Amino acid sequence: MSVSRAQPPVSLLIHSNLYEIDPVLKSVLRRFWQAHSQYEDRLRAFGRWVGETLLPAVWHLDHHSPPCHLYFSPFADRVDHVWLDPLQWQILNQLHQFEMIADIWKSRSLMYHYALGYLLSDAGLYCIFTLTTQTAIILDKYGPFREVVPKLAGLQKPYAYGATFYTEATSGSDLSQNQTVARRVGDHWVLTGEKYFTSNVGIADWALVTAFEEGAERHIKNLRLFVVPRYREGGEPNYVIRRLKPKVGSRLVPTGEVVLDGAIGWHVGELSQGIYYTVESLMYSRLANAVASMGLAMKAYLEAQAFAQRRVTFGRPIIAHPLLREEFEVWRRQLERSTALAFWAVALLDGCWRQSPPYSEAYQLARLITHIAKNRTAEQALAITQWAIEVYGGIGVTTDFLIERWHRETQVAIIWEGTSHIHALEMVEAIRRKGAGRILVDYIRQQGCPAQDLARLETLIQRIESEPEEQVQRQAKHLLRQLAEWLEQWLTA
């Protein structure tokens, strides 16, 4: 793989087909996606587009032209316009042409969407589509405004974009601490409060927003979910964007602070089900985080491999030295294991994503594996991308090349949609209160798992179920990793 003068030197993968050169993805997709062969040509075309168009574009946008917040019009009207580089809009339109969201409605399956998410694996760009997918699915399933779903899904122009405004300064993962209040006025609601970390802000036409009814006790089961448009009927902004957040990674998705000062909204589905809709919406983004983490890790691995094949020290390419050669093999096996875990989680949700509360055992299993997969893939991606920088040596930490960007993006993946602490505690809750551990054991047993291996899993689940809760919580991160390691070994045995 030589670098010509016509090839931007920012990545050794430019002009490669990222689908074709991936040593893991095709076998994983064949295992978990029955219709995979029908999508091969589309995946191959997308992999070629990533190598030829996306890689140089994201380097430029990330370094020189991230989203910009314009507060006022020339007449001092507050407009809160978030400007995107025309190149970024072009990329977003191309992603719609690949039917990244639309195929969900055409095939009634999530698999193609997440396969593209893995190959795209740009935390900023993929976040734009992930949030839009969440919004489209929730509105399509529960209403209101189902008529806007075709635009959100990329089935109809002009395309629309969605967002989730959940996080507040007083409440990250603990949504029971939301301070935003909703007051019913006729056929709609008026929302007042502040949202502290709102991605897709300024480009989202519709946002899912959490709030409590005025006067209600702040208990998690009293949480309500609303949909809030960007503009009111007269065209004026429905809420104020205070500022955009400077971030270490995911710079291509605008993330900001929003002030809801009498914003108009409508409740989603049944008011009493708001917390369930909210958590359900997070399932889609947590899986996106999982597949994108592994896509980022694979890009870093392939960058390091291409570099190591040509970098010569002590008379031979560094990949020929036994220590580094062994490290490449170790990380390739880990990529295979964690990618399998991520797409198994996707496949489990794919079998039940059309369900509504109360959810089935299949959904509870998908939820448990999603927590495990999201956390495991983020941690492994962080380690793999850091190792890839070390392969590059000193130039790996400069911003001249994309190798450092893959590591910066994984810094976001480890935090987004819940830290390891949250997923460890959610895992405990799913096993102790939802019976998801028993469901998992029964599922694995039905797959013909050897009795000795199954006994190890049962012992681990029993420990989580029966030991004192405070003791389990203290060890929850360790237990989460143990579960992930067992499942990875079982999946790739």
C-alpha cells in the first residue's frame, strides 16, 4: 500500500475498501445476519466510499471546520443557527443515499443499519444518524407526529433529523433528578428547564425530551417523554441554544446546552410509560456505541498494521519482530471476540425491537446483553486504539494523522450513553429484578453449551442474584467484565 502524491497522507487506509480488508466483519455478519448475502454488494460499495471519500473528509472537518454556533441575525434576532460545513451536509446526504436509516423501514430489520454504523464508526457523524434513528423509531411506534417519520428515516425529502434531550446538569444517568417541568396547555404541553448535554442541537428538527409534570413527585416512574419541535408554527425558535460544547472527540455532532423557556411539546405515547420509552430509546444508541467502538478499533488496528508492514527497524519491518507480531495476533483475536459480542447484541434486539411495554423475556435478554456489549466494546476500543498509537510511536500522538483521532473518538465511546459504572449497575438490576440472568442461562443451555462451561456461567449469575446487594454493587464492574469475557469465549469457541 504505497502513498502517492495524489493521496492525502493523513491515513494509510485512504483508497482502501474498508469492508474488503476487514479480517473480522464478514464472518461475524454471516453468523448473526441471515440476509447478509443479499447486502454484500451494498456493504462493499459503502466500504469503498468510506476509504475514498469519508476518511479524508472527516480529517478536514474535524481539524478545520467543525459545527459553528451563530447566535443572532443581522437584525439582532436570536436565531441560534448551527452551521455545518457544506461538505458535512454532503456526507449526511450520501449516508441517506446508502439508506442507513431507511432500510430499517424497508426490511423491518436493524442489521444493515448497524453494519453501516460499524464501517462508518465516526462518533460524530454516526451520532447524528443514531439520534435520528432513535427519534424515528419511538415516534413511529408510539406517536405523535408519525407523519414526520418518513423524513426522519430518509424515505422522503427534505430529510429531517432527531435528537434526545435527556441530560441535565443535576442528572446524567439518574433521570429521576431531572428538573425540567411540563405543564399541560390545551392539546399541548409547555416545557421549562435546561438540558446540559444535547447532541444534534441546532440541526435536529424534532427532539425527544424528558420532564416531570408540574407538581409531580420526582420519581423515576413519573418521568414523562415529550417530543419538541425545533421551531414553532410561526417559524421562531422553540428553545434557546446557550452554547456548543467543546469536546475531545465526536466534534462533528454539535452538542450544546438548551434552555427550554416555555417550549411547546407533545407527550409521546402514554404518559405513564415515559420512562420505558426513554430507556428503550437508549437501547438503539447503546448498540450504535458498541458497533462504532469496534469499527473505530478496527480502523486503528488496520492503520497500525499498514504502518508496521512498512516501518523498518533493526533491519526488518517492525511487524516481523516477534513481540509486535504477537501483539497484532492478540488484538486481532480480541477484535473478533468483541465484534461478535456487539453484533450478537444487535441480533437479539433485532428479534424483538417492535415490542412495546411490557416487554418479553427476549427483550429482557437483549437489554442485558446490550449493557454488557456497550461497556465491553468501549473498553476494548480504548485499549486497542491506544496500542495502535504506540505502534506509530511519536508521530501517533500528532494531529497530522487519523490514528490519533480514532483514539480520541473512543474517549467519547466509553462515556456516551452511560459510563461503565452505570452499565455495571444496570446489569445487576436486570439480573436481580428482571430475571435476565436466568433467561440468559436458559438461552445458552438451548444452544448446546457444554455442561462444564454452562456451570461457570450459572455460578456467576447465582452470585449476582444471591449475594448481598451492596457487596454485588461494589464488585459490579468486575462481574460485568467476567460476564463479557465468558460470553466472548462462548461466542467464538
